[in-house]
Amino acid sequence: MKVLHTSDWHLGQLFYQHTREKEHQAFLTWLTNTLLAEHIDLLLVAGDIYHTATPPASAENQLYQFIKTTKQHCPDLHIVIIAGNHDSANRIMAAKPLLAQFDTHVVGRFDANHPENVVLSITTNKGPATVVAMPFLRTSDIQLITNTDNTSSYNVKIAEAYQRALDIATQQHQADSPLIVMGHLHAKGGDISTDSERNLVIGGEDAISANVFGKQADYVALGHLHKAQKVAKSEHIRYCGTPLPMSFSERNYQHQVLIAEFSQQVDGTLNCAVKPLYIPRPAPILMLPEGDCVPLAQLCEQLSALQLPTTELAPYLRVKLHASETDTTFREQIENALEAKAVRFCGIERVRQTNNESNNNAVFEDLSQVEMLNPHTLLAQAFAANKDMAGTVMPEQLTSLLNNVIAELEEQEQQ
Ligand SMILES: [Mn+2]
């Protein structure tokens, strides 16, 4: 049995105000072709299908069109989609009865009293598979878990949620067939030593131990972190990462999907071999200059002389300029140098002398990463960065006001 694992499509996302619809379409078309060429039996989409809880109609249309087209090409394919933190659980679930007609299983929310709802028994052409399709768990989803101490942390409740689903899955599961766990969360023990960007250690939000996925799982398909990586050095616990670059810091990184192939070994045990498949990038991501900042005049020369790669879609371009550059007409000069260049301009980054703040700056390098921060961390950092508040301690009241806002939003989301 062959499984393709992808996540974090963020359909409907704007990249520095530019629509990504054509990039998403290029990816989806590539994915359909890949599913066909690789003879995939099961497609797993591990959350953050959409970029927001209220995506544009074009993004929803894109998902449905993808499912329809793919099923025409690969009639035996099964698809499992879970909701991520960016998705609205309700919106995802609304199409459930219709999508079922296309062998597409969607799971928007975990109900602690009905953990069986996230356990799917799927029969592919190559045999059965059991999938624990655990969506992103909001605090409100797990507060019903009462057999743990009421003061139990978020982590303990998350572990209990997975345990309840795994108990059912192991009962239903047929020996010798794959048991797959899906999740959308920040798992501890990500392969960050080889990741030059430590900013994926997301401030504040507690990372969850990889133990929650159980020992029985043959493959764990995760979403939420934007770069592909193994978790806790396990070959079979993986993030596949986002298919499109989410920031300029990802310009030299190869985005991918993962293929997990299950095969029976001579001794009867199940083997799972995982390999990445790299996704072509239809719109290049360019940063100028690539290295250190250069004086404005030199930058403008470089821009005028810029030879653009011939690609399907116009490249994104962002320029870097040192903050000490005093010429106030820099914007105009840069825009003039870029005139008649077929690029999608993504602004000018003013670079300060590297200092001790560099760690924080890395987190804030672009908005896609800010979105991954825990709201409380974000508030604390914003407070600390506010000059008027220098030297003062953040008042308790601010924290409780934020809690109220979050609670209200979660309530709205429930409706
Ligand atoms: Mn996410």
C-alpha cells in the first residue's frame, strides 16, 4: 500500500498581498499527476487546508475541483483530510456527506465523548488501513476530558485524547495492515539540529511529546510545522511541510510531499519505507542582494541588471536595504529600477545591525511565522517591544483580557 502525506496547503493565502491561486493550482495539478504516476492508494492531508477560517470561495472551489479531478484520474484513491488550526472545523465538516461520495473522509473536530469519530477504517485496493485522523485540538475540544486531574495541563489532555482514539483504533485494527496516525500540532523532538532556522521552536506553545502517538503506529503523518522533518529521530513520525514557500527564509529549501510505502516482510511484520518527492516551484522566490546589504546605488544597479528566470509564474522579489541608508527617496529609486520587470514585488526589508535581538527578529521575519506563535507569547513580545512600556512588567489584566478574547473567539468558532 502506498500513502502520500501532505499538509499545510493554506489555500486562499496571500503572499505579501499577492494572490497565490495559480501557485496552488500548479501544486494541485502536480499532485493529481503524482498520485496517478505513483499509484497512490491513500492521500493524507494533515491540516491547514485553508489559510483562514473563512477562505475565499475560490479556495474552496479549488479543493473541491481537485478532489473531483483526482478521483476521475485515480478512481480507487481514498483521501483523508483533517482540520488544522487555520481551518474552521465546521466549514470543513459541512461538505462531509458530499465528499464521502468521493471516498474522501474529513474530520474537523475531536469529541472526547466520541473518540470513535476520528478513527477511520479504510479499504483500499491493496487492503485495509486504520487511520486515527486527529484534527488540531483546541482547548475547548479537550476540556471535556475529565478523568485526568482537572488542573491537568494541555499536554496531558492532548495525550489522553490521542490515547482514547488509539484504544479504539487498536481494537478495530487488523493485524498486518497499516495503522496510521494523523495530527496537526507541534511535536517535541523535531529534527531541529539540522534546521538552520531555530525559529521553528515556537515560543510559548508547549510542544507535545512524540510518545502520544503510541507505539503501535506504523506511520505518523503530521502537519503544522512548515518544514519537512522527522520527529524524535523516528523514521516513521514525519512532518512533510508546506508545499509552497511561506517566507523568504524558505527560498533555498525544497518543498516536498512524502510517500510512505507499506510492505509485508518475510517474517510477517509490516515495513514502512518513506521517501520525499520534491514539488516543482512555479514562482521563484528572489531576495536581492542574496548576501550582505549593499549601498542603495549598487542595489539599484543590481535590480536594473537583474535577469529574471523564465518561469510559469512571475517571481516574487524582496529587497534588503541597510537601515542606516539615509537617502529618503530609496523607495522611489528602487521602484524605478524595477520598472518593466515582471516580478511580484514584496517590499523592502530594512536590515539593522545584527544584535542580541536577532533571535526575536528571526521569529518575526515574516507574518506566516507570527501566526504560529502562541497568542500569549505574541502579546508578551509585543509588550516588551513597546518603547512606552520600557521597564514595566506586563499587567495581569492584559493577560486576562486576552484570555477573554480567545474564549470568545473559540465560542464563535463552535457556533
Ligand atoms: Mn497549522
